[in-house]
Amino acid sequence: MERSITLCNAGKKYGEESMFSRKITVEIPAELLVKAQKASGAGITQTIRAGLELVAAGKAYERLLRLNGKVRFSRTLEELKADR
């Protein structure tokens, strides 16, 4: 039988954003959580948030990749570098 861990996170305000967290219960295989925490070097909540942020960002990255070669900039790379 695969062992799972149940996670709960109380709703609270975090960071400088005015977004509130949602209290959820998630069953995650213990081995997956251990691997993810080792990879992130963070606690459970931070590891889960980082994973969700990566999933959310994935769609934005896909849209950006589809723009490859289709966007024309009004300034050259040299102009951008000189404007630092």
C-alpha cells in the first residue's frame, strides 16, 4: 500500500500581495514529497507553492515560445544595451 501525506495550509495573507491562500487538503505520495523537498531545499508549504508556480508559469512559457521570431522590437539590441 502506498503511503500518502495529507497537507493543510491555513488561509492567510502572505508577502506583499493582497492575495489570500486557500486551505486545502492534498494527498501526496510520501516518496514524491521527500524527493521534491530535497530538490527544493525547502519545507512542505514552500515546496508545494514552488511546484504550483512552475505549473502556472508553464502556459506562459508555451505562449512565449510560440512567439519565436514573430515579434519586432522598435529598438536594436545595441540601443537596449546602451540604455542600461
